[in-house]
Amino acid sequence: MLGKDDYLNMKFSAQYLIRLDDACPTDKREIWDKLEDAFDRFGIRPIVAVIPECADPSLHLTNYDKKFWSRIKRYRDKGYAIAMHGYKHVYVTKGAGLVPLNAYSEFTGLSLDEQRLKIKAGYQKMLSYGINPTIWIAPGHSFDSTTVVALRLETEIRIISDGLALFPFEEEGFLWIPQQLWWLKKMLFGIWTVCLHPNMMTEESCAHFLTDLELFCSKITTVDEILKKKEYLHRKKTFIDIVFEKIFFMQRNLKMMFIKLTWSTKKERNSSPLLIQKQHNYKDSFSDNKLM
Ligand SMILES: [Zn+2]
């Protein structure tokens, strides 16, 4: 368990994990390939969130890639951490759940039987292609305690990449590796997962990210390194984590209020202010993007 002294000693020791969401056979391969080349150069091993059976029309960006699962195997062989990203990536309920960032979900609010069916189908599909996912990532961050039970019953996954905290923590029998950033940002201490959506990146925003990556690459860690640090395995959330979470949501709510106000003054009410279709600057991505 980390105490006050540990936090003081951790000044300027922030480390980052890179997470790439929405890998699927119709994803934007040219951007994924560019990122992979850069990760090879810098020796970075990110988390990749793979959709087992993608049925989300907004992710049909290219022709179906018959070699998709070979690509995922290549990522795995390079030491990337492979996560199961929901089942079909289709939102069917309006629930937020344990990480209340978005009021839509593929899982939240469904019965245990319904969730078990989806999770079993997704997990078995990945296993059938020789991929053994070790991490859970819910589409839209939206899942509930029932999802966690279903994961325990249907899979061997015991890590969740989500939640707001400064360091990984143990809850409901799972190790939660928090995900708090959507771009690389200088922090003093903590373990920060930076979630990116390559399918929304343009050539320009990808180049922007790679410039940042070069600056931060010595600070980037891997899931394997985190697992080696046994102190996280049974760490409970502390007071400081809870304060961080509250500040995160306060800032976010203020930001959303500001965006909605700005949007309504522009009289563009027919489109959602929360939807950014293309990231010309990769920092334009934020937590309500519908592709998360
Ligand atoms: Zn997603």
C-alpha cells in the first residue's frame, strides 16, 4: 500500500501507458501502421483495444482486412498488451456505470445473462483466432458491476484499463489501471494511460502525436512493467485518488458546460457539440467522443 512518503518520493516520476482504441478489420490501417513503425523505433509497447466482432458502422472506414487477426498476433508478438474492447462496439443502453463518463453503453444495465453471452462470444471469438486478451476495455468506458461479474465468470481477464486514480488499484478482484488522459501531458507523478483513437487521426494529428511521443518516450512504460510492481496488485484507492477523481469530474463538467454554451450561441443545435469527427490536432479528442 502506498503511503504519504511514497507520494512525496514520486515527484517528477510520472510514467505513461499508451492505449490505442478500436482495432477492427475495417480500421484506418495507414495510421495504425504509422504508429506501429514509431513504436518500433522508440521501443514502445502499447495497449491495443480490439473489438472482437465489430458492428459499429462508424468504424467501417476501409475495406475488410482479411489479415486483421494476423496483425493483432504481430502486435502481441511485439509485446503489446491486447485488450478485449467490448463485443460489437454497439451502444444499446443509456447507462453510464462504474466510470460515469458517457450515458450510453454496450453493457451497463443489461442482465447478467445478457452480459455473459456477449462477453463469452467476444472472448471465444478472440481465442478462436489465437488471441488471449488479458485486459478489459469497455466501449465508451461504460460498464457496471454486473459486467465485472460476467468477466470473472466467462474469462480469465483480471485487468481493467479504466477508472480515475493516480496509480493502479485493486477493486472487485480486478487490477484497475486507470485511464485519465487523451494526449501526452506533463504530470508530476502517477501512472497515466493516454487513450488514442487512431481511426480518428489525420496524417497531421498523427505527426503531432509522434512529435510529442519523442519527447515523452523515456517516460513510457508497459503493462508488463506495472504487473512486476507487486505493490499495485493489492493497492486500494486512497484519499488522494478520490480527490483526484472529484477534481477530474468537476473540471470536466465545467468544460462541458462551456462547450454547450459556446455551441448554442453558434446556433448549431442540430449537430452534437460533443462529436469531433476528425482530429487534426490529436489533442482535440476528449472523453465524450462517440468513438471512445
Ligand atoms: Zn471504442
